[in-house]
Amino acid sequence: RFEWSDADYARLARCTLVIGADVIYDVAATGRLVHFLCELLDVLPPAACALISLERRINFHMPSLSVRATAAEHFASALEEAASSGALCASRVPFHFTQRFQYERVKELELWLIRRNRDRELGKDPHGLATAGS
């Protein structure tokens, strides 16, 4: 699937956490990242998850004549689309924990927890209903 060797897949069998930091900045690359996460989580062990942190890069958006974080908005939208298709589950993690490093550049930080959709593995749709063949 990824042109990886059998040895690569064997090493992945032990991987339960994917970490991405500062990887959301371009709309096109963000869409490809979400697609890659869907495929990667599909080959990792069932308990595997991804933690993605991002800084909401807020810029002036000419088409809407407003200030927006277009890449972060696209990331959330792409995650929602992947979730609605049943590929994964994603949620923002609230910052209710002690920060060990003070980040003072911006306050618009987000942390996302992304998992494979376990309902799909159990023969259910994302809404908890049995799917065909179950």
C-alpha cells in the first residue's frame, strides 16, 4: 500500500502512537495528511491513535475578505468528512493539563486525537447501527 517492505510492516505492528506537530499549514497538504492518516491507522494495531498539534495560523483571507485560519479549518473539515465516511474518529483534546513548556507565540493552539473507527471493525456504522453483513 505504501511501497513498504514486509519488515516495515512488521515494525509498524508495534506502533501505537503517531505524533504530528506543526504539520497543518497548507490546504492541499492538509487534505493529503488526513488521507494518509486514514490509511496509516488502518494498518496499525487497533489501539493505535494519532495526536496532531497545530497552531491556527490566522491570516487575511482575500476571497472572504476576513481573517481566518484556512488550513486549520480545512483540517477540521477533512477530519469531519473522514469521520462521516466511517474511516476514523477525531476529537479536539482540551488543554486541561499542565504545560511543561510555555508557548507564547500564539494562543490559538489545538491538539487532536485521531483513531480508527472501531464501529466499522465491529460491523456497525458510526451511529451505532448494525451494517449489512453483520
